[in-house]
Amino acid sequence: MNAALKLCQANFDAQLPPAVSESEEEREWLEGAAEQLVCGSDVEWKRRFGPVQKVTKAQYAEHLQHHLNQRQIDGLDDRDSFANLVLAVVVGSSSEALTHAKHLLGTDSPVTQLEVIAANFLRPHAADAVAAEREAAEDDVDGEL
């Protein structure tokens, strides 16, 4: 019985502490990275021994274009908003352009919707990017010692 208790104690002692809420870290990274993409900046991260990884504003624009095209295919652009958006931008009315952009995105909060679309696009990279941030923080602490 004593051996069993020692084995249980050894297993307990070997357990890692509970992970810090990874989903919270990933959510925070996604929010910041999505905002960067929407504002026109690339998003980069680098794992300790890996190459720099990047999601570019051009890749996001292509993803957004596909998203908007799908909304048209699904019949959700019943006002020819793409054409009207181009016309409004070229010949004049920013408020009219915003109205068409809202319609194309299907929301009265276009910036929020753009960030949601960007976050969904970035989601497959979140765990890796958060791990890269942790590694960078560890390297910073090691450098200070």
C-alpha cells in the first residue's frame, strides 16, 4: 500500500500546473491581429526556431472579397451594392458608400463585422501565434537575467 501511495504522490507531483486560459490569450491575440488587418497592416509572428509567419493585408482582402462574393451568390445583395459602392466612392458620397458597405456586410456595424471576418480568417493561426508570444516573453526574461 505504501508503494501505491508513493506512486500516486509521484504522479501528482509530476503534473503540470493548469494552463493559463489559452482561449483567453488566443481571443486577445485574435482581436488585436484582426484590428491590424482591418487597418491595413500585415500580421506577423515567429516561433523560436521557425521562420517568420505572416498573414498579409492582401490575403485578407482576397478572403473578404470571397466572403462578399458569397453573400452575393446567396442573394444577400439585392441592391447592387458593389456597383453602387464603386459609384459612391468615385463620384462622391462617403455616406452613400458607407450605406452600401453596411449592406454588403449585412450589418450596421461594418468595422466590427470586418474584424469578425478577419478574426475568423486568422483563427487557424492563433495557437501558434500565442505560442510565439510566450516564447518571446520567455526570451525577454532570459535576456534580463
